[in-house]
Amino acid sequence: MNTHSNLPEHINLIFEKWSQNISKFSQDKQKINYFQKELPMFLKDKAFFLDILEKISKGNSFPDIRRCGLFENETILFINSSRLYSVRIAVYEPGEYTIIHDHSSWGVFGTVFGPLEIIKYQRLDDGSVDHYAKLAETNRILIDPENTDFTLPLDKGIHSIGNPTNQLILTSSVYGNPVRRLFINSFDLKNNKIYPIYPPKIKKKRQAKQAIKIILSGS
């Protein structure tokens, strides 16, 4: 079973059900549709999220706030043992938005409380020029705890998400198994630039290898 000893039994049962059902699907669209139906029910469990937030506020070992994703406001709650999906929460301060970015997997996200704004973009260039990307905004939507939205991998899922209100909001997301890419891309809309962003652990390893080369070369 895909369980976590620090999660309540009823949550482990939900995650096990998700694991069993999603393993039957071969297409991302099927997985996204499934979680768009399941996630709103999960988001209604205020007692669970209150318990998680209390654990974080007390500095408990679970959830491990040092084990963040690519964004500092994100905390990982669960990763399926077969890497079929992961479950995360994120807190957004008033007016806080992510950088414009893509993802290495599909994802479905919703809010525990408060509205979440999603700003979506289309890439207009063909990707043939290094470090260059031209984007156009295509859509802005607001979701509340009754609704979800989704993202697709790579150029099909370029977006920025954040909090348009003057009150903190809490979100929860499910992400699928990443494609074979160790980073996400960040987009500079003003200067038409694109930059890779690596997870902290991978970034530090890459930097260490680069520093070793510089020392050994005598530069």
C-alpha cells in the first residue's frame, strides 16, 4: 500500500484509492479528469489541513518544510511510491504570484480557502533560439474551493498563479510523474527570455561540479 505513517488513516485510504485508480489510466487527460473530480472533495477536509498547518507551525518533523519543491511556499505531503503522483500544499501571501513558468508534468490544483488566480500564456516562438521565448497572455481565471484548474507539461502549461486578494490563501495540488527533465523553465515576459530553474538539491550538485572544473582549470 502507498501509505505514510504520519498521515491520518482516512487520508492514507484516499491516497491509496487514488493510486489504484490512476494506475489504470494511460493518458494524461484521463488522469487530469480523475483528479478534477476527486480534489474538490479532498479540499473540504478542513480538519486535516488544520492539523497539517498546526504541525508546520510547531516545527514537527512531518511535513518536512525543508523538503520543498521548486517554490519556497510549497510543502510536499505525499509522493506515490511508483511516482504516479504527488500531493502538495502552498500558501500565498496577499498579492503574491509565482514567476511565469512551465511544468515537467500535468497538474491539478485547487484552494482550501480563498480564490486563486491563474494567468495562462501561449509560446509564440518555435524554441529554436537559445534563451529566447516570446509569450502572449491567453486567459485569466479565478478558482474557488468548489473548482479546480489544471496544467499540462512543457509549453502547453505556461502560467503564473497567485493570490489576488488582501488575505492569505491556502492551495493544494496534485502533480503527475515528471517527464525526463530535471528543471522547469522560467519566462521573462518583458525581455523575452527563458531560464531553467533546478530543484535546490540538483542546483547545488550542478554548481559544485562547475566550481570543481574552475578550480582544476586554475582559473
